[in-house]
Amino acid sequence: MSAVIYHNPRCSTSRNALAMLREAGVEPEVVEYLKHPPTRERLSELIAGAGLQVRDAIRSKEAAYAELGLDDPMLDDAALLDAMVREPVLIQRPFVQTARGIRLGRPVELIREIL
């Protein structure tokens, strides 16, 4: 089975997701999204494929969230996506994609649904 994980090695949840994939016998393509952020189109695909709203995929506890005024409920999805692409630290993690679908591994157990 092929898989892709959008990974932050400093995040314990992301590390646990990667370990879960490997324990299941899957050696994923690892994309360190802080170094290689997804395009706006790809990020939109990941969010939609996981069945989420854009606000569900943004890290609201990051300093950049408040600094950029992203808590403004009047901001639309396009503005939020643009901010996430410019500041990838705002992207929730880890997104995992397999042939069976896409999940945001929060909680990490959700990834089992696509293994």
C-alpha cells in the first residue's frame, strides 16, 4: 500500500502517526510540510478529502493565527487557505493519504480507517 504523510518530526502526534503506518507495514512518502509546503490546491484537496472544513485544519493556537487576525469569523476559506500556504506552521498535522482515503490524524487513531 502506498501512502503519503504530511509530517512534522517535532510533533509527537505526527511521529506517532508515522510509527503507526510503519507498524502496519506501510513505508510512506514523508513530506516535511514545513520545509515543502503543499500548494494551495493540494492543501484544499487534503482538507476536502478528509471531510473537514478549512477552519478544522488550521492550528488556532499558533502565534501566527492571532497575529494574522485569522480568528475573524468574516474571513472566508480562500483567505484561510492563503494564510496556511504562506505560513505552513498553521496547517494541522498530520494529514495522511492512502488509496483508501485521506485523514487528519487528530486523533491519530483516525488513520486506521484508511489502512
